Amino acid sequence: KRALARDVQSLTERLDGNTYTTVVRLGQNQSPALLRLHLSPALIRVDISEHAPEAHAHVIALLGLDQDAAAFTRLARKLGLARLVAGRPELRITQTPSVFDGLLWAIIGQQINLPFAFQLRRRLIELTSQPFAENLLAPPTPAAVAALSYNDLKPLQFSRSKAAYVIDTTRLIASGQLDLDVLRTMSATRAERTLLAIRGLGPWSVNYLMMRSLGFADCVPLGDTGVTSGLHSLLKLDKRPDIEATKRLMSVFSPHRSLATAHLWQFNQPEPA
């Protein structure tokens, strides 16, 4: 549940007890709809205001239900690393099923701390979105963000470069030069190469997007402090591994390096009360 609504002040989603409510864009026209999940250990009930067929696929992706958590748990135990999955053998990577939302998040979140990234995202949503239902806003569209100027984002505390990366990339999408849906049909290598060619997207942001929105199973956001900290603790290393050492250490988890990343993110985190 914690992973569904990491930003407790989010403008597009809300977690209230065991009920998760969010505004999503579904269907060919990407019109907004209110999605509500009623969560319990054995059952998830879904309410959707419209676009029911698309909502099913959206929820499967959102909760990572198509990920092979059992296979990764078996691999970790085979490697003698059972404590990596202890207490959470069924952990999955919650997704941002909208690739555009995921792309915005990957750019905004680069090289800043998480609370500030949440703040910047909320400010962008306030600037480009309208209230939809239950005091929640609809996620921004590529057209709305592409219409902004760099100076529009300056008062929101976006750096000049981050504003340029957000707007320039969104203009590629709005103009049809970058087709986000096609990325899902590519091989991981080709998708990574396509994304790395975009100014402002580096290896961390590309691999983060690939594992958190595109659903690729074998990605590592190299340079991620959560990954290096997790490896340092799990393997009892003298120091945190550098990028080359991280590549080598993570190779044993292939073809499940995305799930390995998720477990490493959680490894040093206290269990919820």
C-alpha cells in the first residue's frame, strides 16, 4: 500500500486506509476517469467511472501483478541471499502505467531529493491540470505541458535545465516525434537506446522509466543510492560499490534485475508497524 501513494500530498491520488483513489487517463482519447481500489490481503475490488476494459490492464500494471515475484525469490534463495527477500517474497514493483507520467517523474526526480521532487511534480500538475473529482486533479497531458515556456516553470523552482528537459521532451511527444506506446513493443536494448538519445535522459532516468513504467524486468538504475546502499549492507561490503562494481554484482540477478532493485530499495528500510 505504501508504494501506491508515496506522496501523501499528491494532487492526483489518495490512500485512505485500504482504499486507493486516483485519476487516470484511459482510452484512445486519454480522457480522465476516477479509479478506486479497495484493497485486502485476498481480494482487490476495482471501481472505475468509465473505460472499464482499459482499467483492467491499468490495474494489472499498476500493481505489478504480471511480474514473476516467485521466480525472483527462488533465484535469491538459490544464490544464498534469502535475507534479501525475507518478509517480502511477493514484493512487486508498483508501476506508473502512464508512460508520460513516468517520463515526467523520471526527469523531475533526477539529482534531487524525494520530497523536493514530489513538490515540483505537484506544482507542475497545479499549473497544467484541472480539478476532476473528489478534490483530485487529472494528470497533465503532453499538449498542456508542451504549451509551457521555460519561464513558466522558473517560479516553480525548476532549474533552467530541468525546465528545458521537461518541455522539450514533451514537445517531442506532442508532435508525434516520440511515440511512447511503441517503446513497450521494443526490445529492452532498443528502448534504452531510443530514450538515451533524448537530451536530458541519462542512464539512471532511462532505466528507472523502463522498470517503473514500461515494465521491463531486467533493468538497473545505475548510480542509484538505494541500490548501492542495499548491496553494501546485503553483501557486507567495505564500501558502497561504484557503477562498474554495481553492474558486476547485479549481473547474478539477471533476468530479474528490476525486482532485485526493488528488494534492494527495501532492504535497509524499517518494516511498517
